[in-house]
Amino acid sequence: MTQAYHGLTEAGLLHSRVGRGTFVAALAAGAQGPGAVDPARGFAWGGLLARRARAVRLPAALAADALASAAYDFRGGQVDPASLPVADLKRAFRVALESSALLASHRDPLGWPPLREAVARALLARGIRCGPEQVAIVNGAQHGLDLLGRVLVDPGETVVMEQPGYFGAAIAFGAAETHLLGVGVDAEGLRTDELARILRARRVKLVFTTPAVQSPTGVVMSPRRRRELLALADEYQVPIVEDDYDSELRYGGPPVPSLLNEDAARRVIYLGTFTKALFGAIRVGYMVAPPDLLWRLALTRWASDMQTDLVTQAALAELLESGAFERHVRRVRMVYSARRTALLAALARHMPEGTSWIQPAGGNAVWLTLPAGSDGPALHDRAAAAGVAYTRGDAFFLDAAGAGNLQLCFARLEPSQIEEGIRRLAALLALPGGFDA
Amino acid sequence: MTQAYHGLTEAGLLHSRVGRGTFVAALAAGAQGPGAVDPARGFAWGGLLARRARAVRLPAALAADALASAAYDFRGGQVDPASLPVADLKRAFRVALESSALLASHRDPLGWPPLREAVARALLARGIRCGPEQVAIVNGAQHGLDLLGRVLVDPGETVVMEQPGYFGAAIAFGAAETHLLGVGVDAEGLRTDELARILRARRVKLVFTTPAVQSPTGVVMSPRRRRELLALADEYQVPIVEDDYDSELRYGGPPVPSLLNEDAARRVIYLGTFTKALFGAIRVGYMVAPPDLLWRLALTRWASDMQTDLVTQAALAELLESGAFERHVRRVRMVYSARRTALLAALARHMPEGTSWIQPAGGNAVWLTLPAGSDGPALHDRAAAAGVAYTRGDAFFLDAAGAGNLQLCFARLEPSQIEEGIRRLAALLALPGGFDA
């Protein structure tokens, strides 16, 4: 068995209490379904696995996160289904299916040309000036990370990422068999002093960062840190991967520039996605990079799955061109702004002393630190029993840290549900004798 | 520069004569667009490439195939856009966007459950009995090959494939840095005597085959060869990858069973796709494999792009469940049957002595062998100038073979266009002094 499978077993996910609708639940169902393999028959597939497949690991905290549905669901990566522009989406798909180039299965591993053009235009609003020849469409930001790992990093080479940081990046670069090193995050974002120390000590192949809305803390990288980061990239000739996953969602304050804006030396690779601003059912994201890197990515991309679903690409192009996408973003920004306010108010009202959290300037989640000495994993189980789900903080760390943290996503719940969910969570924290099992 | 780039340059594809709508053309456009990089600025990305990225190679013959549109387009991998069930597709996407589970961005790297169930049901018609827990949805068959290469084959390990054989498999397994070995094909399909010799001599990690409609020859694997192939897989404990890409298109003769039917020992991994029977704009295929292998594939799949576009998956599930997909397959089978007849008649009428071809029992292409001593590459250029495009035979070989072969796809042209295209091609072959430049 691989380590990942061990993790699943240890997390109890191979028992019947798992729910549907999540990755791990699906794995668990697959591993114990009616067609489950009699070990006496057929191959022992585990013995045939490639080294790189054994390198793919799902954090135990994510496995633990894959429980059944919860009444108060603060788990990350969600959007508000009720806010989706369903009528606009239906129209966009209908229009897409009227395109003769689409019906003739136009092929382009860099993406559907009208979508690449629409993305380049939309990025202007983000202050990014680029032509469609610098844009490649991918199957969401995760796919961009996977391609970058495959194309730029040899097994054993070092990739640096923020700690805490987006677990999807850790999984993608882990699958590329890279050596992952963490660099700390504080109120100004990625700690460039720590990064400088790492760069002096060893060769680094890529630095992964989320400057506009640090994942998971919600911190915005300060102008000073941005300058320092770019200067370090120059000095050590290290490409920077800027994951701008949630920049559409910003709540007051001056707009946060993209690192790409300030990147005269073209060492920033920019990732954006429609899976957050719209919804995760649509697997479309985009990468902005120098054309000579893009077509190298395109070769690997063609080898792996040729191109992103063209019907969806064409529908998104239509959604962008008609203005429906922008209207949708304006609408959910208001919806999420109210939910963010409700969450922050509920936290202030209910959380016991010693709990702290960061007011996020953007995104759709709040990073919370429990009072010192709290048992995070035990709280997670108790909360689940009380109908409250969230993402465990240790999912965002490469090492054993993060047990005292949690991420609360406010996208999916109404303000009244947010209030009740936080009240329940705080009550568990305030239990006499703490909340340990 | 990588070898692939060398190939593009040598093929003249970085000049302005390239057209749109093809992979290589897109690459070429990217490499010379207005945003093209000044080498004095930024990184020399080529120096940063991982070894596995340098292993991705596009056959020169495919590069040559990427010319501008042609009046008589026999290039492979196409379907008839005029036969597409556009109204049914529009309805299916509309219905998909009404699913609340979809709008809530249901997550499952093995695929949308209703589609996995519909695929399992549809496979019954192919004689395959499997449950949805044995089905994983992927982004087309190419993606299935990529995942198998990543999960099952370490760099330097050996994969055996038919020669001639599907170039997409060579590209995917090449990207996995595997050692590719060819095994011959004759009128009964894959030559099991050659495979036995290879298996005696070295350890083989996977055997790739297209038994129902051999790609590109169209030959059907005989029952005797099937038995021998499965016996060899048992004896040497080698998994078989069965790419059943075009089994929906069959023109008379008894149905060809799937290898999976006869696979008591579960050593066959089955790949099917909607990109051929429907169209390539939809990047959805499926894999049938033992659940313990499937969830290992799912881990790598999640790390790479989480899941296949859910809107498209749900639309396909609706298309299958409503019967619209089956109606479409019945309709195109008739359309393509008439085009196949027209192509075979035109070849018989026009081709000079010494030309031979195989009557395909299925699929949508004919494999042709030019008279001995013919200069295939020169003919390809002359044909392009005469408005006739096809896929060069050497695209299907790992070595320098195939210059005397070509693949003619009959899916996209009306019978009258087929007649005229073949007349033009034959006229070039019959030119005094041959057709060498």
C-alpha cells in the first residue's frame, strides 16, 4: 500500500461513515465497492506502481476533511451555488454549440482563440497588459501547477512555497517528485528574509506564492515584499509562480497589483482560474507566461490530454464577451462581502479569549488560530458531530504544524447559518475541560 | 532548442505559411507572435526545462501534417461536423445546468456518478460487464494513456506498442520517459510471436494495443491472437492497455469482442472515448480497470487537474440516458459507411498498379501502401499543393519506417469530394517520372 492509502485507512475513511461528493469518499467507495478486487486474482497493482505515482500524497488533514455533508459547511474551495448565473450559463453553452469552428473540433493546446483574447482583455482590469499569445488555457489552476512541475522541475529539485500555503501546490509539486521547502508568512505576506536565506544556501527551481490573497491566511503581500521578492528572483534567476486564484474577490482597500505588472524581466508565471469566481464544475483556468515557455508547456499539455474541453472554453468566452461574467463577479462580491462581515462579527461575538483571526482583504475564507494548547484534530471531530465542517489548518503545512489553525470559508452559508455555525464551534471551544475527547 | 522545436523548424512550420486550427500552427504562432521574447530579456527558459519535458516529442510527420486547411481533407482524427446532434447537445447542456449537485461543484476525480453509471450500462452493448466502480472518467483517451504512463511506468522501463501504431500513445508514453518498443501488425493484428520474443528477452511494463480497429491499419485482431495475447499477459504478468477508440463504428461482420470480455485475470485496462464517436471538442473518455488500480490513478489525476469538466460530463450523461447518443452513433455509422464505400470505390477506380490498401471493418480511415519506391514525403507536399491533405504514414512509426504509407480518413468529406480528392491524389502518383520533386 502507498502512504496515501495508509493515510486513508488511518483516517478511518475506508469505513462506511464516509459520504459522497468528495475525492476521498470516492476513493473509499472504489476501494470497497462490489467490484473490489480479490487479491488472489489478477495483478498486485501496488507492486507495479511507478515511483512518481508513489510520490503523490494526500494530506491526512484533507482526508479527514472528506466527511459527509454538514449543516454548517465552512470547508474551503466552495462557492455559493444559489448565486450562479444559471440562465447566462445556459445561454453561453447554447451559443458555443452554434460555432462552426467548435463543431469542427478546432484544435489548439494553448486554448480556444476567442477565450484567450477575452482573458487577455479581462486581465487589463487587473492591470495586466498581455497579448493572447501569452495566454494558455488550462484545466484550472491545479492543472497549471501540474504542468509547471512536469515541465520545469526535475525529481529532487527544490520548489519553495509559502507556509502555510495552498495544499494543491504541495500535491502537484509533490507528484513531480520535487523537494518542497516552506517559507514563512507574516502580516506582509511571504517572508523574503527567509527566502533569501534559502536562496543563498541552495539552488531553487521555482517559488510558489499567492500575493493578492495569501492562501490560506488571506494576507496581502506588501509593496516592499513584492519588490524584494522580484529582486531575489532576478538575483538568483528563479521563476516565480503567482497564483492569483481569488483576486476577483476584494473587499475595500486599494486594488492589489499583480506581481506580473511589475515583472520587467519576465520571470513571473501567472495563474488565474474560473473555478473560484464562477464554480468548480468548470475546469478552466489560464496561465500567462512568455511565449517561449508557453509552447514548451503546450507540448507536454498536448501529450497529456490535447486541450481543455472546447465547449466549455467557448461558453466562457461568450460569458466574458457578453459582460455576464463581470456582472456575476460584481454580484458575488456583494454576497460574499456580507457573509464575510457576518463571519467576522460572529467570531468577535462568540470566540473565547485567546482565539485570533486575520481579517481577509479578499478571497472567501478566514484563517483562525485557536487558543494556545488547543487540540485541533479533536475539535474537528467534535465539530463534525455538531454539524460544523471546516478545513483543518494542518492541510496547509508541509510538516506537522497547523494543528492549532483552521480555515473557515464563508462562501456557501447564509449569514444566519454562519452565526449559528460559529456559535456551535465556539461552544465546543468553551466546554469545561476543553474539547479533547 | 528541444528536438521537437528542431523538428518544427525543419518542417518549415515557423514560417508564415502555417494555417490555424492545428496544434503545431498554434505553437508556431506562439513562438513568433508579437509578444515573442527578446532573448536578451528574462530567462532562457530552455535551460530550465526538466528532463521529462525534453522527452516530449512531436513526430516530424505530424508537424508536416499541420498545414493550412485543405479542400480535400483526409487527415485523421476528424468527424463530420454536419452530422453532429447539435439540438440534442444544446438540450443536454441545458439539462446539465439544472442539476443542483453540479451547481454545488460535486467533486469526484473518478467522474460524475451518473456518467460512470451510464458508461457502465452502455458498455453492456459492447459485451463488457462492469460496475460504475470500475469506470473512471478522463479527459479523452489521450489523458488515460498519460495517466497510465505516469502511474505505472518508471523512466527507462519498457512499453510495447503496435507498429504501425497510434502516435498519441507514443507521445504519451514518450513523455513518461519510457523505452518504447514496436511489435509488428499483420492481417490478424498484433503479432504475438514477436511479442513473445520481446517478453522472453526483457521485462515489459505495459503492452498497448487497438484490437477492435487497429490504429492506423483498420485490421481486426483475430480470436487466435487475442487468446495468445492474453496468455502472454498471464505468463509474463504484463498489463494490456486496450484502446477501443472507434469500436462504435463497425461496418458489417460479426461484432468484435473486447479483450476485456475475455480477461478473467483482470490484466486488461480498457480505454474508450467520446471524442471520436461524438467530436473532439468534448474532452471526455473513460477507463475501465480494477478499482484498486483506479483509485491509484485517481490520486495522480487529482494532483494534476482534480476532475474532468463537470458540465460536459453531466451533459454526456444526459445524452446517453436520453438515447440521443445511441441515435447519433446509428446515424453516423450510416453516413460513414457510405463514405467508406465511396473511398474504397475511388481507390479501386483511380489508384495505379502497385498501390494497396486494407478494407477497414471499422473506424473512419483507410491505410494505404504506395507502390514500391514511392517518395511519401514528396507526395505529401505535392498533394497539399493540389488541395489534398492526409496523415503521413511515418507518423505511426517509432523509427524511420512508413514513408510509403498514408492514412486517409473518410469522415469529413462527402462522397463526391472523396472521389475528386482521390482522383487528384492518384493523378500525382501517375505523373510521368513519378512525383518526386
